[in-house]
Amino acid sequence: MPTDDAPKTPFHDLDAYVALPRLGGLALSPDGSRLVTGVAELESDATRYRTALWEVDPVGGTPARRLTRGAAGESGPVFTPAGDLLFRSSRPDLDAAQEADPATALWLLPAGGGEARQIGGRPGGIADVAVATGAGTLVASSPTLPGAVTAADDEQRRSARSDAKVTAILHTGYPVRHWDHDLGPAGNRLLVAPADGDGPGESGWTDLTPAPGRALDETAFDVSPDGSTVVTGWHRGHGHGSWRPGIVAIDTVTGEHRDLLSDDGHEYGDPRISPDGRTVVVRRERVSTPQAAPRTDLVLVPLAGGAARPVAEGWDRWPTSVRWTADSSALIVTADDGGRGPLFRIDLAPGADTVTRLTGDHGCYTDPCPSPDGRWVYALRNAVDAAPAPVRVDATACDGAPVQLRGPVPAVQLPGGLTEVETTAPDGTRLRSWLVLPDGAGPDRPAPLLLWIHGGPLASWNAWAWRWNPWLLAARGYAVLLPDPALSTGYGQDFVQRGWGRWGGPPYEDLMTATDAALARPDVDDTRVAVMGGSFGGYMANWIAGHTDRFAAIVTHASLWALDQFGPTTDHAEYWLTEMTPEMAEANSPHRHADAIVTPMLVIHGDKDYRVPIGEGLRLWWDLVSRQPDPAANPHRFLYFPDENHWVLSPNHSILWYRTVYAFLGEHVLGEPWETPELLR
């Protein structure tokens, strides 16, 4: 536990922790003189967060300044060619008739100063927006009811459903849900409007996709600099309940659609048009089979149409985001890499693309914004031990150091330190983990250990997390091990393939090996050890529960339990068919080992979880309690959230989540008496 004289931090007080401002998103003005980011702050009633936009000096000379103060918050900043700032907000328009619950609209904050004004809207709201960097053409996505032709028609249909208290949805295809929300009855449409000082309003948009069905669900789009062409992801049914996203180009004048990339054993997404308007870079993922893991790379395709070519063939990393440099000669890419998330530059030359790692620290970079002069890349940097903050990186240096900018959120003091633990798997594979150590831990005061297992499973412990934050446990005196077992990204394709279709094999073995390595340290207490995992991490926690009694307690959140049940009921069952055969799912299903569980388990699940449906948590809980002959002696607990989804997002529910975890670990790891959190009594 922490020493009495250890300095107190926000991580020692859950109310102070949830009140910490949270930074996200980054946009750069066309001339490179302005950076804008969003800061989410806890509202006065402490029940939700509201985001405001702040401006950051790219040079770092002046402090950040707040740009917006709307009661509904603002998001999605993007600049026009003239330097005006566009953003989305459901704040009321003071110049229009007031609605009880206004839809999210498009607003403009003039570059020269003045009040923001609403310039565009739709009855279903504006979901996303892109701006042609040359012409200023606006392209927006907006949820629209399938039979609607005009905005007025859409409004009438919505009102009729609302007045009749109808929420039913008629489906003819699959999927019907995604993560935490239903798909339909509205579907995204792509709308276009010319650059105009007054904006398109609600009726000035041209609908480029009047009958898309569900083709635009969860897709991204971009618009060419001259505003003539939109490129977008486009889903098509593939038979047997599956669909494949390709890339479609749409003429903004005629509405003509052209296929740029379509199903060839791959899925395509996140298109980005080069500044010279000639080429589109696209993320490509090979469709997996139960025997072969997916593989993600980048391809280039001419905007006019033609053959695609892979980028940096042989580069054994999976790109997570990509942006063009201003001269269209190179790409700025993020990718997981050995427990980090660096920035990379890929200089393009057919057959000889060159990859340069721009950042040499342990940071994880997001939202890259290359400067127009080619000198810098602006980005948000975070790490396991650092919340997101704006930085500037040399666009040409190899393994350079980031320059911290004067962001709107100060760095927060941590209750401990971060180190790495390396070891070797029985098959000779290098394994590495991050280890969070609390203040005061040492040979004379070894810390109890928590093994945290990441979700995904195609993921890595390399970034800051607000939901699962190890520093909150460090403030309670725990060391937290964050290993990357087989299936983790950032270690090459073979590392993913080691665990593909064999979740209960190499991933489990790697976790046990990593735990052994951490427990060999003198500053870690090998007699007090517990496991926590969410999603795939929860699956692994359940698998561990049925295969070893070495841990004092197990916390399993949003976890897969019975794979025969999970596969057909998850939101994307078609993907599960490419992950495991029924025989593989049976062999790797934790529920088959329920009789072997002796470790106390805290089961946590949200009813609105569509990725891992509540049935998994309910069946796990039944399999635990039905094996307890004496109800009064049941060591297990079930924390159920009727209104939460895969993750617990409400601030007060987050506090209850942690307080319940504290109490459960305290009882079984530290030997403290159980005390039910106050709002659960």
C-alpha cells in the first residue's frame, strides 16, 4: 500500500480523477498557423462530459485559449480554405425557432473573429463533415430515413414516428447493431454543398446517395481539393450474412458512382485524397480465415481509376491512421510498434517506398497533422504514463524527440513510475510488458500485483486509457502488469498468427510467462496476485479462472464466456466466422471449464453491450452461482449496469466500477473486510 508520506494525486481520489479534463482530436489550419483541439470537462452535475474547442499555438509561444462555450458542447473541428473554423454542435440557433432537442448542426466560427453561426443542418443531424481544401466545397454525412427524399420529407417522417411513439426497425440485411447502438431506421447519406458564406442551411444540400441502404454505416469519406469528387467507404452484401466494404468515387455534380476498390479478399476503408488531387491512399485489411490472421496495409489507387499498388511492401506493421504530406510525396502514418505507437514517414517511390520512424520515445501518437511547409507534424502524444497532449515533431528526423506545445490541459502527477519487463516464451518468442509500480514499492515493501489483460485481441498496451487506468490502482498500492501476449499488434504478423484461432493456447501461456517474470522482481509481492481483463481480456480472465488457482481474485468485464453462444449473438457474427470454426470455438470456450473454478470472481457487464451481449455475463453468473451449495458462502459478485454498454462511460458509474473493484480486490488480495460501495447498498 502507499506510504503515509506519499504525495497525493488525483488518482488517490476518484471524484478528482473523473473531473480531470480530457483532450482529444486535432485540426490544423490551411496556413499552418492555428491548431484546434477539443477538451472534455465534467459538467457541474458530474453526470456527463461536455467538450469545448481550444486553440493551440503551433509555435508554442502563447498559452492555449478557449474558442467555444456552448451549453451543448462542440466537436469535429475542421478548417475551410479561408481559415474559418467549422464544428458540429447541438447548441440552439438563436436566429431560428427553438426546438426542444435540436439535432447536431454545422457551425462556422469566422477566422477574423465574431460569433459562431449555424450554416447547415438536417433533421437527423450532421454526423461528419469534410471540406475541399481548394474549392471549399462542403461534404457532410447525415442520418436520413430510408423513404425520405428531401429534408422536409425526412422531418415529417421523423415527427410521425415520434408522435406515434414508434421505435420499430424493419431489417432486410445484416448487421442490425453496432457496438452500443441499433442500425436504423435512418441510414447515412452523403450530402454536398458549394462554398457559400451563408451555408446550405437545411435545404441547400444535394443528396449524393439517395438510396444507399446500409452501405454507408460506419464508413469514412474525403473530398478532392477541387470539390469535384467524393471518395467513401461503401458496404456491399457478400452473401451468407456477410458484407465487404470497398471504396467508391462519387461525382459531386452528376452523382455518378464509380468503384475504385471492391472485394478481392480484402476490406477497404479510411480513404484520403492526396493534396494534388491525383491519388487516394486507403487502408486495406485481408479478410481472415480461421487458419490465417488478417493483415492490414496501405494501398494507393488513382482517383481517376486504375490499378492499386501496395505501399511499403514488406513493412511488418499495421497502419492505424494515415495523412498525406502537403506536396503529396509522402505519407505520415501511425502504427503499433513494440509497445509504442510512433509516427512514421513513408516516402513514396514505386518499388522503393522508404519507411522512417519519426519518433524514438515510448509515446503513442494520434491525429497527425502535417504542416503545409513540410517541416513539422503536429499530433497528440500520449503514453501509458502520459495523457494526450499536443506536440510538434520534425517531419524529416529519424527517431526524433517531440516538442511539447502549450496545451489547454496541464500534465497530471502520477502516483508511481513505469518500467518494462522482458522475458522469453517457451517457444523462444520475445515477450515484453509495461509494469506500473506504485510510489514506495521496493524490496522492503513489495507491491501486490495485478495482471491486466488488454482487449481486442488485436491490440497493444501502448496508450493512455481513461476507462481502464492503471494509475488508479497504483494509488491504492498495487503494481499493474500490462503484457502484450500472442495476438498483440506491433510485433509483426507472425506474432499475431501465433495465437490466431488458439486463444486458450499461446496467449494464455504468454500471460503466465509474463506474470512469472514480473513476480521474480524484488519490488513485487508474489503472494498477492490478481487478474483483471475486459472484452478479450475478460475472455482470458475467464480462461485463466478455469485453468489455474494461482490468483487470489479475478475481475472479468464484458467478457466472452460461452463461444458457441457468443458467435451468433455478437453484433458482427459474420466476422466471428472468419475467426474460428465451431470446433475451434468449442475447444477454446471458457465455459467448458466452469467446474474447475475456485478463484473468487467479480463479473461486470452492461446490458447495452452489443459486441459481447449480456447473455455472456448472465450465463457466466449462472454457471458460478449454480455451483455454490451455500448461498451465504458465495465468494463471487456480479456488478450489472442496465444502461451501460461495452464500456462504462457515465462518470458516476465509472466511480462505482472502481469502488467495487477496490472492495473486491481489498477483500481477496489484501485481506480487508468487504464493504459494499455506498450507492450500491
